[in-house]
Amino acid sequence: MMRKLSLRAMAVLLALGSAALGVLLLLLDPVALKTLRYQGFDQYQRWQPRPYVEAPVRIIDIDEASLERLGQWPWPRTRIAELVERVQAAGAATLAFDVVFAEPDRTSPRTVTQLWPLAPALRGALQALPDHDEVLAAALRDSDVVLGFAVQRDQAVEAGQRLPSAPYRHVWLGGGPAPEALHGFTTAVPPLPVLDAAARGMGALTFVPDADGVVRRVPLVLRLGEQPVPSLAAEALRVGQGATNHLLRSAEGGLPALEEVRIGDVTIPTTAQGEMWVHYSAPVPERYLPAWRVLAGEVDPDLLAGHLVLVGSSAQGLMDLRFNPLGRVMPGVEAHAQALEQALTGHFLTRPHWAQALEVVTVAVGAVLVVGLATYASALLAAAGAAVLLAGVLWGGWWAFSAHGLLINSFTPALVLLGCYVLASLAHHFWSERQHRWVKQAFSRYVSPNRVEYLVNHPDALELGGKRQTCSFIFTDLAGFTGLMEKIDPAEALVLLNRYLEDMIAIAFKHQGTLDRIVGDAVAIMFSAPVPQPDHPRRALACALEMHTFATRYALDLQARGIPFGHTRLGVHSGEVIVGNFGGNAIFDYRALGDPVNTAARLESVNKHLGTRICVSAVTLADCPEAAARPVGRLVLKGKSQALKVYEPLTPETPEDYAPRAAYEAAYEAMARGDEAALPMFEALHRDHPNDPLVRLHHERLRGLDPMARAELADGIVMDAK
């Protein structure tokens, strides 16, 4: 239950944290995410550019061919005046210049007379000629022309600076927002006063490109100081319709943000800063007319009649080139032209005021779903579900654009949801690892840690069946525990037993032993299974000796406190067995089956008849040449027919009153040879070491046998009891 609560708490925290972080990112809209969103919108335009529809908008292009034919820029203002007159004569609705005429014409007669050394008569004749700027101003007064001016925000405001004239008014509808909602600029570079006064309209040429330099929006209105000013496109649309005002409508609720701009009969949805999203069409030749052809009279007047005509330059030397979302470089004037085409055809891209709320809901709900999938579902189902959700979010943004011209940000939500999935998957992975470790630790309380580790790394080992393997075994038993249960409180006895078993098993695990079983106070340990251990006899003997040391000290400590805790008997043997899973399909029991298992158990039990604490077979001891041990004898264990050479290891816990090893082994060898000297040797050892159980055993056997029988002692000692 606690694990489920832990998983649920993790899922809730992740879902809430991910949703909160995603919503915060949407609201803060850092530059990196904003760029990602805009580049996503750009990709939409590349997939589906605006189909070009014939609209009454034309660009007179001061292109490379025009510069080559008519001379370098700037052209004389008389030539500009000629251009104005030809366009006006063709019946254009308006002519808007994407050019700032801020400096006097250097080719004007008066300017020339100041630069050239001329005779007085010639100087006077030239000065009597009309000024070129005056000629252009006269042409402007008779035409519907919009001039451009530049605005800047990187210069300090100078006292008495001249601002462009305002042949228009901005009217805020519904109380309107403060002008601070608009992109603000501090200074302006207007046309010459004589040209400014003669023009029908004045429009700002400045764009506000994004951080990557792409022009995605064209401003319709900007703020110069505290005054709203129109852009070139907005003024061309106003003058072309003969309108007087620009009507600005704010968003509902009186927020400091625009919602739309109405110019004459055209209503244009805008961003909060008064910009129009441009849906670019692919380049078409019909949009452009070379300036030289217009001036040469080679353009059909029908191509200009009733049109909004913009004058700009595509020549690279004039440096008025911009990047658009289609991934191409365009003249700056084209952005104004495409915006006007959209306004006149009613084709708009809009980012509705409810878009951010929809994106916030998408992030919040999606984060919960993704975290829930990654936390509770299988890996495959979670990945498939997250992929479907991400695809749905991205497809929704594309569908909104392609079907309805709506700019819905599906990229940031998709990125947030992807991050949520990765984060939740990692968290679930870490949680699963923690659970795996917990289960492994818990399982290790029932099964040996090395067995658990082996099963984790070799799950195929869980199959029913076994294989032949040479292993070593330790069997232990606690003497007198049944009697102890009768003498002290059973609960206290159980505490003592659990502490004893815990340390005994810990010693086995320390030597990489596998717990075979616990039967009451007895423990069975095996080595070299499931993982083969080439040195398993050494491990088994070392483990048995450490168990003996611990059990001896544990019993002595308790006995010193008046608790009659018995000693531990151990049997150690090695041999080939069948190791594997036995039982059935319902439950497995990992065991070793074979005669060596029974032999190790018999060696443990024979200790009580011999008076020893540890019995180790010669088979095990053969791989432990450095071990100190003395021979017990050749024992024919209960149920066996063949004698087994058995030894008693010598440990620091061996009582000091035992016979010296050399003397004992000499007596034993004499007995094994059937030497008559064996009896007096054991009699001497028994007299000096009456508490040595093996000395007593062999002494008593030798005394009860006739000389002929003594010669057959090497055939083995038959153990009739277990």
C-alpha cells in the first residue's frame, strides 16, 4: 500500500510540477521558445504559402536594370516628379514611396551653383531655374501620394526636432488602450518640409523584425513619442480609399492592447502591438513593374489604374532587403505590398485572444495525461500514447493554420509535453529501480542475495529442471534448543534464535553462499550454485569455521548470562549433485539433489556421537591443503555402505586440553596401520587429555577389540545412528 501511495504521490507531484512549469514557460515566453514558435509558423507558410490572387496592388521597382538605364540612386527629384505624374495619369488610387526624401536634391540648379565655379551670368541663369524639390512638391500637390519617414529608438530626443505632418487622425474606439501598447520610438527622420507639406499622407517605413531578423508582421500603427503614427501600408490604404481616419479598436476589457485597425472599408485584425501578420505568397512577376518601363511609358495604364502603387527597390546596392518566412530575401517594399494584398482580399492570419488560454489548457491537461501514461502504463503503451498526444497537438496547430488561418502555438506545448514524458519516464525508471532494489532486498530475506542477483541477470534460470554441478554443502544444527524452549520464555527464546540465525546466514552470504533452507534452528548452505565457484570447497570450509567461531562465542556469552544456549554442530562435504528448480508449474523450489547433500547432513549429525563440533569430509579438505585438521576416521554413515574419510578442523576455539595434533596423528596412523603400539599411545593421550572426544573414542574402541580386529580398524567405523 505504501509503495502504491509513493507512486501516486510521485505522479501527482510530477504532473503538477510539469504543468506549472509548462504554463510558466508559456506565460514568460522566453526568446528561445518564441523563436521556436515563429519558426514553426514559418514552416506552415512554406508548406502552404498564400495563393496569389490578383489584387489592385503594384510595386514600381527601382531594380538593377533601372539603375543601369537611368543612372545611380538617388535620381533627380524631377525624375521622381515625372514618375508621380505618369502614375497619376494612369489613374492609380495612390502612390506610396518606400523612400525617405530627407535631404535636398543635390542636382538642383541652386545646389549646383554653390558647388561649381561659374560665371555670374550663368550662375544667375541657373538660379532662376525651378528647384527640383519644388518641382516634386508641385507634382505631389496634384496627386494622391504617400511619403515615407523613418523612426528610431536609439537616439536621444532633440529639443525642437521636426516631426512629420499628420494629414490623418487616429481614433480610439471604446475608450481604447493607452498608446504604450504600440511599438514605441523616440525620433523621426521626416521628408523635406516642402515635400511633407505637399503629400496626401505620411507613413513610417520601419519594421519590427523578430530576433532572427525575419519580417513576419507589418505594423499598421506605431508610437512616436506619445503620438500614434501610421505605417506606409496603412497610409497607402487610407489615401487610396479617400478615408480620413485610422480607427483603432482595443481588446475587450479595456486592456492595453489592440485588436483591430479599421481603415475606410477595410478592417484588419492586429496583434496587441498593432501589427498585421503577413501570410506570404510565392514570388510572382505580376507584382512588380520596372521603374524604367514606367518612365519610358511602356507600361499598360490598366496595370496601374485604381491600384495602390508602391515605389521601392530590389537593387542589392540600395540595401533594402529583408528575410521572409518562406526562406527567401525580398525587398522591404514587398512586405508592405503583400500586407496590402491581404487587406484588400480579406485574407488574414490571426492569433486570437483565446489562443494563449487554449495553449495553457493544452499544457496543463496534456502534462497530467503524459505523466499518468509514463507513470502507470507499460513502456510501449506509454510511448505510443505520448506519441499520439504529441502528434495530435502538432496536427491541431497545423489544422488551425491551414483551415482557418489561426496561429495557435502547438510547438511550445508539444515541447513541454515531450519534456514531461522524458521527465516522468526517468522518474518512473528511478522509482522502478528503487522498487526493484526494495523487492530484491526483500526477496533476499527469503532467498540468497546471490540467487536473486542471478535470477535478475538470468531470468531463463526460472525454468523448471536442473543440471549437474559440483558443489559444497554446510549443514548446521543447534544442540539442546528444544530443551531451551522449555526452560525460558518462548518469546525470548525466539529472539535469541533469530539473532543467532541472522548472524549465521550473514556469514554464509559474506562467503557468497546460497541459503538452501532453514529448518527450525538448522541451516543448510550450498556453494557453487547458482553461480559456479571454482573455489567452492575453500569457501565452504572458511564459512563453516567462521560460523563455528561465531556460534561458540554466542553460546558462551549467553551461558555467562545464565541462559543455557547450546553449541552448534556443522557438517561440510562436496560432490556432484543436480541443481535446479524442482516442484511444478505452480511453485518452484531451488534445491540441490544428490548423495553429497545427504552426506553433509549426516556429517553434521554424527558430531553428537563423536563429541566433535565440526566434521569435514576428505573430499572437501582435499582442495584446502592449508587447512589445519586432524583425522576423525573412516566413517560408514547411517544408510551408507562405503566409508568416508572424515576430519575435524582445528580452530582457535579448539579446547586447550585436546591432545597435541602431532601426537594424535601419530597414534592415529599407528591405529590405521594396525600397529600394536596404537593402544598404549591412545592410553597415554587419554590419560593426559581425558576431555578430548576423539582420543576417548579411539581409546575405547581399541580397548574393546582383540588384536586381530584392531588390524581391520581402517575398514571404517560404522555409524548406526544419524
